[in-house]
Amino acid sequence: LEQRPLLALNEASESGMDIIIKEGLANGRALRHPKLREWAQKLDCEVDQIALACILAQPFKARVLSGAITPEQLSSNLEAMEIVETIKDTDLKQIMDSCIMSSEEYWNERSALVWN
């Protein structure tokens, strides 16, 4: 959703740093994003899979912390790896462009979340 750090992540990776994405599903907000839901339906996959595949398809080769807490969530998240090749050369830019949020919007929304 928030894509402002992409350039910095690519530069860090190119300098040899290991990239870890902590909030790969944007604290669950990616699962409700209308454009990601449309893409998931179009590509016949789950929303978590398309969101995580978009991260995994980036050139900086990140490790992604998905936040899965059940075996079913983990299983679904792992299937994102199968989608990476499907979107990498064709749909990735379109998916990313359709889901972009400004940093301000992203962080304002995140700060308003109710935490358990």
C-alpha cells in the first residue's frame, strides 16, 4: 500500500543489506483493500497471497513477516510464492499502481488502529 520506501529498499539491498518487511499485510488492511480484492479475484487467489506476492516480486528480495497466527493463514501465505512468477513480468506494476497510498494516509490510518 505505502510504496515510498521502495527506492531506499532497493538501494539497501544493492549494498548487501538483508531486507525484512515487518507489516507485509499492513496489519490486515491489505486484506480489505478493494483493488487487491479485485486482483485476487481476477488471478483466482486469496487477497493475502496477492499482497505478499507483490512484495516477494520486488527486486530487493525481501523476507516478509506476514503475521500469520493460524496454520490456515500460514498455508495461504506460503502460496504467495506460487503467484510471484505469474505477476512478476505482467501484472506487478498495475497491481502496485492500483493500490498505492500516500505515506501520510498510510500512517494516519495505521495510527488509528485499535490494538489488542
